[in-house]
Amino acid sequence: MHTHEVIGTHPDVKGSTNDALIRCIDACYDCAQTCISCADACLAEDAVADLRQCIRLNLDCADICAATAAVATRRTGSNEELIRRMLDVCMMACSQCADECRHHAEHHEHCRICAEACAGCRDACQDALRSMAH
Amino acid sequence: MHTHEVIGTHPDVKGSTNDALIRCIDACYDCAQTCISCADACLAEDAVADLRQCIRLNLDCADICAATAAVATRRTGSNEELIRRMLDVCMMACSQCADECRHHAEHHEHCRICAEACAGCRDACQDALRSMAH
Amino acid sequence: MHTHEVIGTHPDVKGSTNDALIRCIDACYDCAQTCISCADACLAEDAVADLRQCIRLNLDCADICAATAAVATRRTGSNEELIRRMLDVCMMACSQCADECRHHAEHHEHCRICAEACAGCRDACQDALRSMAH
Amino acid sequence: MHTHEVIGTHPDVKGSTNDALIRCIDACYDCAQTCISCADACLAEDAVADLRQCIRLNLDCADICAATAAVATRRTGSNEELIRRMLDVCMMACSQCADECRHHAEHHEHCRICAEACAGCRDACQDALRSMAH
């Protein structure tokens, strides 16, 4: 990812990047991809009927992570409150998806990996939130 | 939009639809489209330099409305809290964008229309939130 | 939708709108919503294992329709070729999804409605393509 | 990114991954992020009026890359043709955006970086296309 490099050249940033927020943006894209992939892998399992809720949370989490990444990338002074709120919702989506995936982790490797990506993204959102505290 | 018709046939819904939520989904798609369009029209204005913040809020609002519409469409018992949180963030994004667009409404018709769409979406989110109160 | 009204006020459009393209934008949002809803309804069916391919095509179609709507809304002289190519891919995604949904239409009302929305979007893309012919 | 790891555990893939396609998925997310960032940095430049077309192509490219990444992640036997078409459109969006950004690269570092990310994504799409040839 070019995230750190490109944000560092933004006229309003001028090299003084918020590295916790940048790590969070990368984690959001990673989590979005992993969730879309886990949903598709769940659909291919014999036990798909047991994975309905997992697939739904995967898809919710993917959509919310993608929107969070975009809003956080477009960080501007005046909408910090909006970014904080998105980070907060994203933490919840990642937590819910990580919990659900963890239940299936023993039987499905993709759920184990997805739980890991979701937990990583939740933590990255939390760190970013702290870095933007009032 | 087929929103009401298709959601009404969901096995978990069986005709007992939440009409406030359905109106909100339609308003989110409408607002996303209007915001993308307003951003592009702002870019084409001679006064583009005065419309920077408007364009950013347009793009944030469009991304958040699209994600909210998707999550609200995938409504399932277990993630009502997540939907409520998204509706809440979406209300804020719409409010911010409506306020900013209103400042430019006198000079730019697209901003006037966009302020109207954003205010409508904010109200639809609020009604949907009330309909999903604990 | 405010699509026609807001695009009509774009400085580069000045009232001379391409109505076939505007109908196509609306159809893309409608189709995206219907596909997300159909995928979630399919997940809730007892026969979910028979609906795997339907769910995947629903999700592909929803993502492609949303991107097409955004690109078509940001129509500018210099990227007409890109819009045409997106309309073309969108037609294919809608066709594939309409065909698959039609197979399940007898047993699942949401698939019948989704096939209708997808076919409508495919036709709207085709009309828009013709309106933008070289 | 967990892309390679998670796709490798998909029941239909079972470790025999298409590595060119996986690199392409990662490149699409990287390019989407860089384009959103470049658009926002362009908006913040004094010379924003000269960067209108760059911002539009950035936004088109970001939307198309995100949709391509999702569709390519949900790769399934039956929609290979759809993936190929999306990769093809994505190549064009990346090419157009790389060309435009290159014009501004001397004056704006974010445009130089974005041109690099777009060119990388275009090449990754081309490699993926070749790997999926009939």
C-alpha cells in the first residue's frame, strides 16, 4: 500500500502524518478483502446453512470497512467528528464479525484467518480513535 | 425502486416490513447519487476553490449513505445495534453535508438540490432509528 | 431520486440532459439494492445450498451496478469511453444475475423480483449505451 | 493483506491459488486508496482548478478498482468472463488516471505517487487477465 507515502504529500499534512490512522486505513482494506473472501468461502462449504450469520456479518463488515477507509483517507479538519464516529461503528462491525468467525475457526481456516483480520482492524480503529481524541 | 417489494418477500420478514427503514434505504441511495453529482458539478464551477469542503463532505456523505443502504438492506435480528449505529453516523454525514450545501444554495442550484436530498435522508434515518428503538 | 434534477444543473450540462443515461443511473441503484436484498433473502431460505451461485451473482451485480452508477453520474466529456465500457460490463452482470434468478423465480418471490430488476437494468444500460454511440 | 492466505483456504481453491489474480486484488485496493487520497490532496492545492479532470479520474478509478477487487475476490468458475471484463475496464481506468496524474507529477508529489500506483495496478490487471486466458 502507498497509504503512508501519498498521505504524507497532502498539502494539509506536509509530512506530519497520523500513523495510527494510516495503519487503520490499511487494516480496513485488508479486513474488507478478507471478509468478502470469507463470505464466498463460507458459501462454498457443505455446512453453508450454519454459516448464514457469518456471511451476513462478513458482508456488513466489508461494506463498513470500505466506507471507513475512504472517509479516513479524506481526513480534513472539519469532519474529525465524522471520522471518529465511523471508526467507532467500524470497531463494532469488526468485533461482531471476529466473534462470529471465531466460533467457526476450528472447522474453517478462512474463518480463523478472517477473525484475525477483523480483530486486527478493530484494534487499529481503536488506536486511531485514541490518536484523534479531543 | 423495488425496495419495498423485494424486502417484503424475505423469509424472515414475510410481509411485515419496517416501512420507515425501507424509506430510509431509498433515501440513502437517492442521497448518494445526489452527492456524487453535486461533487462533480462543484468541480466544474469557476468557484471550485470555494467549494472544496462541499466536495469533501459530498464524497463522505455518498460513501456513508451507500454503506448504510447496504447494511440496512441486510437487516437481520442480530445486528440491529450495528444498523442503529450506521443510521446515526449517516444522520451526521447528511446533516454536515446539508449545512455546507445550504451555504452555496443561492449561487449553485445543485447545492440547493443536494441540501434538500441530504436533509431528506437525515430525516429518513431519524424516522428509521425511532422505528428500531429498543 | 433527484437524479434528473441535480444532473440538469451541472455547469457542463445546462439542462440538456441525456435522459437514457439518467434512467440507467436510477436503474443501477435500484438493481444494486434489489440484488443485496435478494442475496440476504436467499441466505435465509431452507434451500440456501441451491442458491449459492445466485448469491454470488447477486453480490457481483450489486457491486458493479453501484460502481456504474457512480461513474455514469460523474460523466465528463473525456471519459465517455470508460462509461461505455462500464455500461457494457454492467449489462453482462445484470444478464447473468437475471438468468440465474429466473431459474429460482418459481420457488422464491425475491428471485422473481430480482430477475425483473436486473433485466430492467440491463435494458437501461443498453439504451444508455446507444445514446452514447460514437 | 491476508489475501493470499484467505483465498488459499477457499473450498474451491484448496491451495492452488492464482497468484497473479491475488496480486491484482491487492493492487486494486492499493490503487483505490491512493486515488481517493490524491483526489483529496488535489482539492487542497492552490491550483485545484487545473486538477479537475485529475480528481474525476481519481474518483472513477477508485470506484472501479474497489468493485474489481470485490468481484475478483469472489472468483467462481461460472463468472470468469465477468471478472475478465472487469479487469479490462479496470486497466482502462488505471491507464487514464496514470496518464493524467503523470502530467501533474512534476508539481505535485501525490500525483507522482498516484501515477505509480495506477500504473502498477494496470500491469497487475494485465497479468491477471493473461493468467485467466481461455
